[in-house]
Amino acid sequence: MTKAPKYWNKAKKYLSKKDETLSKLIKKYKSPSETILTSKRDIFFSLCKSIIGQQISIAAANSVFLKFKKKCKNKINAKTVSKLTFAQLKSCGLSRQKVLGIKSLAKQTLEKTFNPKLIKSYESPSETILTSRQDIFFSLCKSIIGQQISVAAANSVFSKFKKKCKNKINAKTVSRLTFLQLKSCGLSRQKVLGIKSLAKQTIEKTFNSKLIDKMSDEEAINYLSQLRQIGRWSAEMILLFTYNRSNIWPIQDIGLLRAISKNYKKKYLPPEKFVSLLKKRFSPYCSVATWYLWRSIDPEPIQY
């Protein structure tokens, strides 16, 4: 796991003193996510969930896992999985590598060649925290691709896009791809134009991500929003996950609003005044508050 932002521990102490609800959430999600979601005794379930959730967003992982669970008829164990074909597992939205991983796990469990003592190598660290991808071009492309389509569709398109880039998602690679090559990934005309424009601006240095380090949050949001296909929400996600800014409060995010409604016993949508009140209360560590509120509705770590 990447090193935590420098402000993380200080922020937890600050927020715990400021807000009783957040204090409880911070304590609750201090343990590994596997321990919270399932019993450690159910190793097969935990490992399947871990494999499914690798390198995809929390929403994508949940969507795929629900299909996987349904395919297993709610009986997620080695015997059930071993009876499922490659095609049946792949139809859940799993990549080839993940299907092979789960099938291998089922086989090893049944043949008892899997040693539970190795479980530590699969577990999360003692606490899952917000970390940076440190690749703004990658993050912006992913943000553009995922706009206004389902999680499954976004993952499918992004996989094709990544393959088309030969796993090298950078401005130089993208600039060499034609409009038709990008469109063949399943991208709309507007998204192709957005990604091509981003590549061009990055190469020509009319978009300089290094300038963002010197900008305030609002200045950075405005700067990023000038890019084609990037709006306020996308800009905020970039500041959170790429730059690890400490005080991002994305009030357009449905997950955050759902979490506020749930934890503070408010109707959905929560009142704007209350959301603003929380922002004042949590500043200058709104990003950390957002992270723990997100985890209260989706206990596994989020990725963008």
C-alpha cells in the first residue's frame, strides 16, 4: 500500500474530536476491510471478493460481485465455483485473469493444497487509507471514459482502451491513435474528442499539471474544468485521488450524499444547509471525512 498522506493521522484526531459520528466511523474502519465484511473463518469468500475487487472501482467491484454471487446461487464456496464454467464466470464481468485466479483458488481449496497460513499475504494492511495514483493523465482518461455510462460498460470500454494503448496510457501513446481506433473501444464521439484534446494539450504543454500544485483547491477545480469533458465532480475526484488534497468536499457526489443521509439520519437528499454545516465542521480535512463517509456505505477502498 502506498504511503498515507502526511495529514492523515492528524486529520483523524481532529475529526474524531469535532464529530461523534465520524469518530465512530474512523474507529470502525480501522480494521482490515475483509474483517469487517466477512468472518476470517470464511477465507474462500474473502479471497474471491479480494480478487474481484482488484484494480477496479468500488462500484464496479460491487456490481461484478453481485453477479458472481447470483451465479453461485448465494453459495460462494469452492465446490460451487468449481462447477461453474469459464464462460459463466466471465459473464459476471470478470477478466480472464480473475476467472483463472478464482478457478485456481477453488481447485486448490478442494485439493487442500491451499494453506490458510498464507492468508496474510492476501489481507489488507491494518487500515485502508486514501492513496494517490500519481498519474493525472491516466486518471483524467478514466474519468472521461466513465462518464454517464454504467460501471460494467465503463470497465469494458476502459479495458479496450488500455489494450489499444498497449498498457501504456500516456499522452504520446494516445496521440498516435486515430479517431476510429479510439471509437472502436466503445467511446462516444465527445469522449474521443475529450481524450484526444487532453493528449494534445499535455504534449503541447497548454495543460500543465505541475501548475496545480501551486493552486488553491478552487483554482485547481476551475483549471481542470477547462479541459474538454471534465466537470467539477471529475476535477474534485482528481484532486482527491491524484493529488490527495486534504479539504475536498464533493457535494455533487451521490455516494457522499447517501452516506450523510445514512449516518446523520437525514432524508435523501440531505438539506444543503446541513451539508454546508458539515463542510465547515470538517475543514480543513473534508477529504478524510469524505473517505470515511464513503466507506460507511461501501466498506471496501475506493479507486479512481
